[in-house]
Amino acid sequence: MRRKTGDQMRISGMLCVGIFFCAVGVGAAQPGKPAPPPGPVTLDLDPARGDQGKREVWGVQSGVSVAVEVVALRGAKGATGFTATLRFDTTQVVYEGFEAGPIIPEIQTLPLLRGGMLEIGGGQFGSGAGAAQDAGTFGILRFRTTPRFKDQTTLTLTRVRFRRRGQTQDFESSAEVVLHRRRRSL
């Protein structure tokens, strides 16, 4: 089995998109063909709950705290836990914290920070029913720009794992948000 970007998986010559659709003989996106669909989780810079599609923010100065929402677009119903892995440049931003969102009730979270890789995840303890909705906010990550923040930096979601009672489901991702120092020119 070979993992693909987004939520695609190649299994013995079959391409599976999401968890419900598999087609024989279909490959990854090729020149002139549409790109694969986005993964089930994305990053958003808009402070309102849910995905507003804000992937860039302009005019960010050094020493500023930035909120990055981790949003399930689909597939979260019944999840009792999740893990999201992000990559970022530690000379440009530092991780400050994570506030769990409402999609998985009573979730307990724990960050694991290794250089420019952050693994944030959590789960329900006990007999929780998991996420009641298919989409929603896993939580808000907080980063602070460093004094060395110069031009722009990218925070990339590289991997996501959903946990359901006794099962896990992994997705590779390339979702990213970009922080720009300069103001956007019109």
C-alpha cells in the first residue's frame, strides 16, 4: 500500500478517494487532469469557527500571535480522537499552545514538539460517543512570530489521523497557511 497526498490511497492498482469511492486503474493527478481532492482536514486563518478558506494573512509583524484553526471538512463523525502533524520554520514562528474545539466533546489534548514539527492530538477517555458532526473545529493552534520573522513563512499540515473505537485512519496532507510580513498590494 502506498500513501498519496490528500485522502487518496493506492491499494493493489485501485485508487481510493476518501473511504467510500474506489476506482480501478485511476492514478494521481497528471498534467491536464484535475488535482486530487483536498484531504479531510485543513488549516484556516479566519477566527470564525469552520473553514472560511483563509489561507494567507498579510501585514504580520514580529512578535505577533497568530491563530490557526484545524478544521475537519468531512469524515470526522464518530471520531473519538485525532492527531495532526504540522511542519514550520522555528526561526520564523514558535508554538504557543492549542485550545481544543467543540467537534469532539471532552477531548484531552497533548502536544509533542520536535524542532519544526508539531504533533497535536487528543482523545476522549471513557465511553464518549465521539464527534457528532462530520465536519467542524478540532481546535485552535497559536503561534508567535519571532524577531527574525522577515518576509513570509508557511505552516503545513502534513498528516492527520482519526481514531474511532479500536481503529485508526491516516491521511497525508499538504494543506498550508502562509503568513506574510508585507502588506498585500492591490
